[in-house]
Amino acid sequence: MKALIAATLSAVTLGAGLALLARRAERRPGGRPGVTELAAEADAVEPDAAKLEAVDRAMRDVVAYAVLPVGALAGVADWACHHATDIEHRTGPQESLYHLTMLGQGAVPGLALLFLEINPPVLALMTAGFVTHQATMLLDLRYSAPRREITPVEQSIHTLQTLVPGIPLAMALARHWATPEDRREGRGFRLRRGIAPGHVAIAAAASLLDGLVYSTELLAGFRGAAEVRDGRRP
């Protein structure tokens, strides 16, 4: 768990540091020309708004076409590990309820980055999703570890699942920190303009896939708990 938190914090620090260095290079007065001056002399510079939109689009594409699919596949692999360790009879439906809760919490940062304008309230929402996801994971492990085996493979999958909310949050924090002028924008929750249909499709498919496997696990947990209660399974 410490390694997961350290990896996420490192991503936030690295992204913000690179963004800050880029801004300082553009604003460097006197002496050698900065990045913006050189680009202007070459008549190849884009307006700042277009640059920022290109960065935002790249971030959203990475989340939609890489982070969410990997997270969905990690969820299926996690479900397979649970089934292999007889979660139905070892921990019953309670652990599956933790998993469904984490599924919703972990989706918040990525969905917010894809579909909402990034501002302080949205950043607070994304941070809450990540923090509550980590807290629920600790509760889950505290409950399940004494009752069933958690294999090294499953622990590795948990690492990927932690990065699913961590990466979008790191991106959004770095982007917001590097553009202080954007902090004066509206403070409500607003849908972005020009949401890509592909992003909607990927987000819906990933959510449905993991929702289905964990719901199936929950139903199996109820059946398994009844079998244990009736003495049909130890």
C-alpha cells in the first residue's frame, strides 16, 4: 500500500514539475530566447488556448483509451483471483460490497477528467474519489486477509486498480497547477463541450464490464453465505 501511495505522489510531483518548468521556459526574460520566442520567430506557434486544448485532449485520450481499459481488464482479473480463492464461502457478500463501492469511487477521477470542466470543486471531487477508494481498500483488506488467501498476483492487480483513479487525479492536479489563470474560472460542476463519443463508449463499456463481474460475485456471495449457514459448506 505504501508503494501505491508513493507511486501516485511521484506521478503528481513529476507532472506538476514538468509543467512548471515549461511555463518558466516560456516566460524567461532577456538573454537567450525562451521556447515561446523561438517558436514565434519560426512562425509556428499556436495560440495558448489551442495549446492547452491539445494537452487536455491528449490527457483525456490517455485516460479513455489506456487507463480505463486497463482498469477494466484488471477488474476482471481481480474477480478471477477472488473466485479462485473461494470468496463465495470465505468472505461472503461483504467483501463484494467493498468491491462494488471501490468500483464507484475509483471511477470518479477518470470520469470527471473526461466529462467535466476542471476547476477547484471538480478537483476536490476527484480527490475525494481517490482518498475514499484507498480507505475502502484498507477496510476490504482488513476484513478479507484473515479469511482467505490474497495471492501475490492479486496484490499486483490491486496496484493497477489503484493507478486507475490516481493517474487522472495526477494529470488534473498538474494541469491546474501549471495554469493558475484557469483557477479564476467558474466554480460549479459543468460538462465539457465537445465530449468525444469514443470516450463515452469506452467509459460505459468499462463500467458495465466491471459492474457485471462484481455484481455476479455479490450474488454468488449471498448464495455461498447461505450454504455456509445451512451447513452445506464448511
